[in-house]
Amino acid sequence: MKTLIASLPRPLFRTLLLAALCAAPLGQAQAQMGPSRIGYVATERLMTESKMAKTADARIQAEFSKRQKAVEETVTKLKQMSEKFDKEAAGLTDVERTRRARELLNMDKDVQRMQREFQEDLMQRKNEERAAIATRAYKIIEQVAEQEKLDAVLAEAAWSSPRIDITDKILKLLDK
């Protein structure tokens, strides 16, 4: 241990020493205040299981279904044209083969652009809906935390005990 401390750069050693000296009184103060009450919310469940989330998913599906179908039809058309070109390429003149290859390349670029724009728009709408759910859920979490006198509510955890999980309570209130 002595060699580890001696090997630390002087500024880092000072910082660590200062942190340790500051942390000691905080630990003592925490012990005097009593145990903290903590709650846990599985936010992903709120975004998938709540009525708001299911309604938003249905709304988004209805909103984007026509565009999705158009993109799928264009992809199918591109594949058909590409297969036809592959079959006929040997019998085409160099000029015709080049023209059709350029057509396919341009169509492929258009399809990729359509798919990218579709995905970007879809993700933007999903994020807008999730933000609305998150805003409402946050207000409900604050209310529950005040009612149950919780000191903290965690949204992400590697593990949590079921006795501190308030997700079901938040879901019920969110669905009202």
C-alpha cells in the first residue's frame, strides 16, 4: 500500500486526500439522518406496456403504413429490374447495358434515400411520442415519491429488489 501511495503523482495524491477528508463528515451526517427510502421504475416498461405507449404505437403505425408500403414496393420493383437486367445483360449492346446499369444505380440510390428518410421520420415520431410519455410519467413519479416519502427514485439499475419497484403503480396511474 505504501508503494502505491508513493507512486501516485503529487497532485493526484492531494486530490484523493482532500476527497477522503471531505467524505468522512458526509458519511457521519448520513448515518445520523437515518435510512434513505429508494424507489425503482423500469422506464422501458412504461414505454412499452402503458396504454399511452400502445395508443402511440397504433397512431404511428397508421401514420407510416402507406409510406412503408411505398418503400417496400419500390424495393421489390428494384429487385425485379435488377434480376431482369442480370438475365438480359449478355444480349445487350454496351451502350444499352451501360444505360440500364446507370438507371439501376440511380434507382438504388433513390431507394436507399427513401429508406433512410423513412427511418429518420419514423424514429423522430417515436421519440416525440416517447417524450410525451416520459413527461407525463415523470410528473407521476414525482407525485408517488412525495406520497411515499421516497428520497430517490432510480430509473436504471443493474438489479433492484421487487419491494422497491414502483413500476406497476406508475403504470396504473399513467393509464388513468
